Amino acid sequence: MPHAILLGEYDLTIDDKNRLLIPSEVRRSLNAADEGDYLYLVVGAPNRKPWLYPRNRYETLAGNIESDFTPDPEVLAFRQAFFANSTRLDWDKQGRVLISDKILQRTGTGREITMIGAADHLEIWNRDAWNSQFEENLSRMNELILKMKQQRKQQAQEQQ
């Protein structure tokens, strides 16, 4: 079953109790039967921003990570960094989730944030940092489109 496509840009505030309101539009797109009824927060790579994954998408990705009693040191390092910073987030009746001080500090997020949809996950950015990143992305859009086309072409050739 395909996963929800998460999109949009939402200017939000993390309150004094570290609660973040997940916009109702986003919550509606996450059908509990298909996506799960809670989110996972991870520190995303490579941008070190808090990322929110719907439960089923996160569990699918986590299940695809190599598992072994004696993992390669790089696999172990990845698991340590990824899973140590993963947290299950249940939303309350108002649709708020609690984000730890540690994650906010490690990621330099602040309280004035912009939540963006990034297809299979949501990202939480400090609002000023997002505005700068958005402008940079927009100025590079033609270059990014060409790179994506090249990657798709290469993948198609590899599959033949």
C-alpha cells in the first residue's frame, strides 16, 4: 500500500512545554489504518533537523536496515546514531506532540519553526534557517531538476 505524501509548509511555534501542534491538514493525511496513529521523530541525515515519520513508514525503513549479531562498524555506528535519536511521538487530543529539550538543543531548532513536507516525512526547521534554505533551493531548482533526471536515467539503465 502506498504511503501518504507529506507536503506543505507550516509556520508554527513550539510552546513553553515543548509541545508542537501537528497541523490538522497533516493529521488528516495520515490515515491511522494505513500510516499508523503516531509519529517517530529522528534526527535526519544529512541536515541534522528533526524529521517526523508516520509509524508505518518508519517501521518499514527501520526493517530494511541490515541486521546482524556482529555488524560492520559503520552499520553499528549508523544504528547507534539513528536509533538513539529516534523517539515515538503520540499526539494528544489537540494534535500536539512533545519534543524533548535534548533534540531541540542538538538540532538548534528554537521555538519559532517551520514544518515542511518532504514526501515521506516532515522536517522541523528553525524558521529563519528554513527561509534561507528555501531561497537557496529555489535558486538551484534547475540544477536540482537536472540531477534528479540524471539519477532516474542512471537507475533505469542499471535495471536493464
